[in-house]
Amino acid sequence: MIHWRTLILALFLTLILLSVWEVTCRNNGFLPTMDDDKYLWAAQRDRVRDHDSSQVVIIGASRAHFDFQLDDWEDVTGIRPLQLAADGKSPGPVLQDIVNNTAFNGTIVMNITPSLFFIPPADSIGGWKRAADWVDSYHKRTLAQRLNHWLSYGPQSVFAFLTSGEEGDPDLKSMISTLPSKGRVKQGVPFPRFSQVSADRNTWMMPRMETDTAFQRTIQNAWYTFGKNQKREDKVIEQSFPFYLDLIRRLEARGGRMILTFNPSSGWYTEFEAKNYPRELYYDAFVQQCGCPAYHFQDYPSLARFVPPEWSHLSNPDAREYTRRILAIMQQDGVL
Amino acid sequence: MLFNSLSFLVFFALVLIYWNLPVSWTHRKRMLLLASYIFYGLWNPPLVILLWISTVVDWVAGNRLHRETDPRKRRMWLMLSILVNMGFLVFFKYGGFLLENFQVMAGWVGLSFTPLEWDIILPMGISFYTFQTMSYSIDMYYRKIDPAPRFLDFALYVTFFPQLVAGPIVRSEELVPQFSAPRRATQQQLLWGTFLLTLGLFEKVVMADVLLADHADTVFGSGKVLHTLDAWTGTLAFSGQIFFDFAGYSTCAIGIALMLGFTLPDNFRYPYASIGFSELWQRWHISLSSWLRDYLYIPMGGNRLGNGRTMVNLMMTMLLGGLWHGAGWTFLFWGFLHGTYLVLERLIKRRVRMTINAWNGILLALGTYTLVNITWVFFRAGTFGKASDILASMFFLHPEGDKVLDTHEIIQVFTVTTLLFLSHWFMRNTSVKAVAEKTHWSILGGIWAVMLTLLCMAQGSGEQFIYFQF
């Protein structure tokens, strides 16, 4: 026989244990954040409207995600863009999805991160497949998954202990996976979370990154490890250029507009990109063939002064300023 | 809808509130039926139509079987029910497999045949609800049961959401009578149901998904020839994962039904403590094994037609049991291995008499568990090539095999599966309820709190239950 007092005790103890855990998480720098997963992305993808020339959609990889701040964008232009950029993923499948499966004729701002942009459009390529999987998942998600995701907004925006999905996060699986290694197998390079995400996928770098040089080095080391063995392969130009150009032509043919950007990098990452994706051969050639308005941070002194603390993404204060400055330039050029 | 999701918690809270409102029994049952369709339809609304067809066909067939006296017509009505249900199963579940094998056989006789890609979605839980409704028609044919008194009761029997998509496969005499008289959960049923729901979710979310699933996935998805320790760890991880996943679902289903005042039968009774395979099948997925026994093994003659025929019947039953789990040759082979074990066990038992005590019992149980693990390799691997690689690694044939798991992961899996095995051994003659009743309320409350806390910390990433695919 189970008594009511057993259940009451269980609930009371659970409340205490979770409260202690919540305080511990907050003391360790975690704040409530959305899980930037395929469902959160899908909720934004769902907002892409047909035949609305005023709508603005941002696509790209993590630099577009971190560096374009939606509040500032809305403040400057009066329009809050949809954030569809996705960390570690190519914009290719997303652009393909919007062009093929919608009648969108607004503005797409596509940021170019060379190692995720100039890749063959194939599922055998990780950055491509990860994006393609999200697109596929958007089209296949069930009503239950949509409802479940919608219900998760509330708890995720209140409790820091619900932060999950990335290394070092306070969820049980992430904690167990970071138990000390005994070296039996080669360990992946540490890559802890360094961002927070809002319900509409506005993303900002955790403030700790601005001052904690050890934390900066951890992420820099991850970029170095990911890229150090990558060889320059110019044949990707023949594979990626026609793919994007065809989609951009089709977007423009129905009244849509494409704006290209190249957001700041620093340190080893800038050298890596200059070596493996020389600007004149890749970015400049693509911009020339595309004929779209394009904004490379190195071309504008007011944009070139920003230095990403971990080589690839701007701190939040810098991202806010960068967003305002690049929008001012775009407005000056009359493209926005 | 998954039990381990926020949407289910909200859905079930609403169902519970309505269920306990002072409205008529018929209205409450209608709401339960509607809730069951919503529960299923939120996954894929059009596939609710299959449920309706199955419900209507078996309702009509059942009534005609009850009234009809002409044996030929009665056989015809039974065949209709079986054809419709098996037709759904064959089309949705085995269509691609049959087409693939037809293509191979056509190639053997020199015919070039390229079928269109079989892109048909597998309706969730189709193997469960078709078997459940077929049992009704077959029991009606043999006049073992009376027909359900009302269509609403029968539709609820087919669609009752706690056990709709992954069992237990309930017989009509176990559930339909419960729809006859108004019922609400007693205080004890509500409390015990809540405890079982917590326990089931804990098994699924914490034990299966957090502690074991990734390691099984790493090993079976590595595509490498593995070191012995890694192969064993992956296999043990899967044996634990599939138990916690499936038993967790059944425990949730039983708990949820109990919170509404309904009783569902046990589906698992500490199977990894089984001594031998005939006992294993009395403890693992009991509702399926008893279905196969009553509707396949016994009608084929069971053990009444001599030893040779008994063994053939055992093998046939297990082969079909394997095929029930999945449309693939590895599932069939999994059934073949279980059939072989049952046949060998029967032969051994005729020659060797042994008194089981605690000491030899645990060794025999460990031996059975080890052999079960070998069958899981075929169940999980997907292809014979991968299964033979894993088995060769498990039996020291690849001493230089690749290592894919770290030491702490191996320790974690061995600790969890050892505790799982020991807990099954010590619980084999008792039940959670009996143990809970003997435990001081404060200790039980503490255990409950730990489960709830770990559930919240694990959060449940909404991983689907393994048995949904069957």
C-alpha cells in the first residue's frame, strides 16, 4: 500500500533536489536558454511566408547566427528577420528548400563561411548532411513533435538546468559523457557550449568568452583541430558555384533578393581561410558570378575592426555593433 | 505521442481531469476513445483510418461469428478478419521485404526486375493492434468469448491509448469487461499508477536512453572490426537498453491504465533471471509469447503430437515470432536461434534431471542470459555481415580489433547490466509491488524522488521507444 505522504515526500524532495541543482547550474554560468535543435529551427522555418517581399531571412553557418543580432536588426530596419542560420551546417540545403518548396520572394541574407559554403552539395559531406537532415526533419515532423516543442518553450526559458545537448551541459547524458577519459580511445577535442539562444533563435556569445582566455583557447583549439588537416581542393568550386547560382537565379526570377555577407574572423582562422579558400578564387569569383550585393568585412574599415575572441564569432556587444554598422552600409547602398 | 514527452503529460492531465468529472459513463468512454485517436493521430492523422477499418471489420466479423451457425460462413468471416489484419501487416510491414526478396529470386532465374522504391510509412504499433484484434475474432470463432456488448466498448478495446502502440497485447476478456461498469481509479490505484508511470519513464529515459543507448549505437554503428571488450560491451548495452526501453513502456502503460482505473496484464517478469528459454518466454514480452502460444503453437498441435512435431512447432512459432519483430532475415534468424535453444533445452531436459538451488540457479540464469545476448546481436546488427563481425569479436577472433569505447563507458555498461541481472535474480519470485509494500514509506518516497529528479535532469530528448518500429 502506498500512502499519499509517500508521494508528497517524493515531490517535496524532488523540489529540493532540483532547486539545489538549479542554483548549482546558475553558479556555474548556465542561464536559461533554448535548445537550438532541429525543432527550434523548424519553428522558424515554418514562419517563412510566400509572396511577402518585405520578409528577411538570414541563412548561413554559426557566424551568421552569432554575428547578426535580431533586436538590433529590428531596431535599425523595423523588420525582425528570421534566423535560419545553423551552427556547423551549410546554407545550401536551406536555400534549396526555400527556393524549391516555397514561393518566398523576400530578401535572403546569406553569410559565407568558406569551409561550410564551398563544399560539394552531397550528403556524404558532414556540414551538408547536418543541414539537409534538419530540412528533412522540418518536412517530416509530426503534430506531436510540434506540440511537444511548443510546450518546451516555457520550462526552457525558466530553468537553467534544462540546458542540454552540448558538451559540458548540465543534463545527465552530457555530464556522463564528460567523465574523465582513461585514454583507451582517442578523445574528441573539448568543445563546450559558448552561446545562449532565444525562442526565435537569436544567439549571443556567453559573456565569459570575452574575458576568460582559457575558455577562448579551448574553442580556438577546437577550430584548429577541425581544420588543421583540411587540404585545399579547388574542384569544389565547380561543384558549389553552379548549385548556388542556379538557386539564386530562381529566387531572383520570382522577385526575391539575395545579399551576401562575409562576417569577421581572426587569428589562425583568417589564415586558414586565406590559405584554403583564397578570396580572389572563391569569394570574389562567386560574388562576381552572382552579381548580388556583397559585404566582406575586410572591405569596410568600420567592419574590419571587430576581432572575434575565439577567432570565428563576435562577442555579443561586438555583434550588436557589427549588425548596426553593416545594416547602415546596406541602407546607404539602398539594398535594404 | 510518446509517454516520455511534455505533450503526453499535458494530454494525460486533461484526460484525467475529464475522466474524473461527474459525467455519464458513456460520455467518459467516448472521451477516452476520442483521446485514444488523438494520441495516435498526433503522430500521423491519416493512419487512424487503418485503426477504424480494423475496428469495424473485426466488430462486424465478431458479431457474425457469434450469430452464424453455418461452419462454412463462420470460416469465411474468420478469414475476412485475418485477411484484413494480416493484409495491413503484409502491405505496410513486409511489402518492401517481400519485394526485395522477389527481386533477388527473379535474378536467380535470370529475370531482371527493378521494383519501384518501397516508400511506405510503417504505421506505429501495427503489429500490436492487429494481433490484438485478430485474437478477438479467433476467440469468437472458437466460441471462447462473448462478443463485446457495445461497439464503443470494442472500439476502446482496439484503441485504448495506454497500450495501443506497444502493448501489452491484451485479450478481449481481460479488457472489454472493464468497460462494462463505471469505474474510476481508487486512491491506491492512482498512487500506484503514478509510481509505475515514474518507474517506467525512469527505465526508458534514464536507464535505456542515457546510460546504455549511445554505447550500443557506437558499437553497432562503428562499421569496424572491434576489440572483444567493445563487442561485448555493445551487446550487453543493447540487451539492457531493449529491456529497459520495452519494459519501461509496458510499466508506463500499466501505470497509466491504473490511474484511469483499468488493470492491464504484466508483460515482463524479470526475464534476465530466467533459467532456460522456456522460462524466458514466460517472462519476456509475455503478452506476445502467450499470443503465439495460444494462436499458433497450440493450433499447430503444440506438444500433443509427439516429440518431433513438438520441436517443429516450437521452431515454426519462434520463426514467426522473429518475423513479427521485423521484416528482415536477421530477425528471422533471431527467431531461429530462440527456436533452436528451445528445442535443445527440451532435449536436454529429457535426459538430465537437475534440482535447481540458488547456487546452480544463478549460474544457469547467467548462462541463459549469455545465450540471449548472442541472439541480440542478430536482432540489433541489421545484417549478417555485421552480426558475424560482432560475434567473432565477442569470441576473441579479432584480438587486434578496434577500440571504440572508453574505459569509463565500459565500466558504466558492465555495472548497469550486472545490477540489472542481479536485480532480476533477486526479484524473480516477487514483484515491485510486493517489495514496495514492504519498504518504509519514507524510503520509498526517497527512491521516488531520486527517480523524478534524475528524470528531470535527463530531460528526455524524446527518443522513440524501440518497439514502436515493430
